[in-house]
Amino acid sequence: MTKKIFAHRGIPTLAPENTMPAFEAVVSNGLKWIETDLSITKDEDVFIIHDDKLDRTTDQTGSIETVDTEVVEKADAGSWYSDKFVGEKVPTLDQLIKFLNDNKINANIELKGVVGDDANYLADKLCLKFSKALDNLDPDIDLIISSFSPIMLEKMNKLNPELKYAVLFEHQAIQDDWNLVMQACNAKIIHPDDTDLTQQKIAMMKKYHYQINVWTVDDKERAKQLLDWGVDGIFTNKADQMKDLLD
């Protein structure tokens, strides 16, 4: 199986994370996989952003599921990073699909958990809108859908059972029931935290024939070690510096 380097939120060492310039940096560096995140607004539009709140990566404030689309549309997602990116926008789901199609880039798309009073309703809407958008995705593009939330994976799986699903685990979450979680989510791929990840733990996961993609690894020697131990992929903020590990 071909090893993978996933450009985590694009290449955030070259452009603000989860913006079109960060994704375009993946193309210019000859990489084939990106990792990115989906969230939904109060009025049910889907955007590419990692945090629950707008505060860290834009000039707006508040949790995305509590604000209307117009707040996200007017947000400056680049000025916090550098003057070069002033006015950069938060991408939409449709922009992401077009980018993947135009550049033949594969994607790991993480479904963010939805919180708040309307959480279940908005979670259903997020999955439904994502599912409909995938009708426009080039079928030759490889896609993995991941989440920390088994509920989000279950909702998406009901709509698209044919897709590839991955469960994200923080290191402290890999307990005796980890494989039950995998089975409950119909997941064939596991995304463990790099923290405290050992060769023995990787062998344990491989025993069940899961693909293993590890997050988030920015040290090149560590990435090489993990690949040598048999993991299938690495999520990294420095994908441009890791690409020769695939040679």
C-alpha cells in the first residue's frame, strides 16, 4: 500500500491554515493529500475551519454554529498570519470540492463535532450537505472521512456507507474498548495521536488489519520511524519538508 503524507490543514508553515493559499501550496509542492475540517453555521452553510470558535484564525468572534453565514463570509482569515494574506476568506465546502476536482488532490475531511442547543439538528444538516456535495466530487479522487465523534461518523455512514471512515483517537482515549469503537463506526482506518505511540501499539492495531495514519507529526525523524514501523500515513504541518520520505 502506498504511504501517504497528509498536508494538515494545507501547509500552515507557508500560508494561513485551512485557506485556499494553504491548499494551493500542497499542489505547488507536488503533494497528493490534504487534511481539512468541516463546520456548519447557525443558518446551515458549511465552511472549512478547524476551531469551534472563529477567534483564533479570523478577525471575527464566536462559535461558528452560533453565527450566521454573513459573519463567516466577511471574516478575514489571513491578517492574523501576515500582511501578505490580509483579506483571505474562510473557504466554503463548494470551493473545497472544486479545488480537489481541479487539482486531482485526495482528501481526508474531518467532521467536527457540533455543540449547543441545536447540535443534533445541525449535525444532521452538516452530514446531509456534505453528502450532497460529494455528488460533485470526481470519483477518481480518494476520500477519507474522519472524526473524533462516533456520532458524526454514524450519521455520515447512514448516508454514504460506501465511503472510507476513520476514527480519530487522542492518546489517552486508546483504552480496552478502542476496537469496539472502530467496529461501531464501521471504520477500517484508525488515526491515533502520535503522543506515546509505540511500535507495540501499532502492531496491535495492525493485527486487526486497520490502516493507520498518525497525527500530527512535525519531526522528520519521528515521521520516518513511524513509517518504518508500518504506519500507512502521517499528518503533518510541514508536508513540504516530509515529501521525500515517500521516495
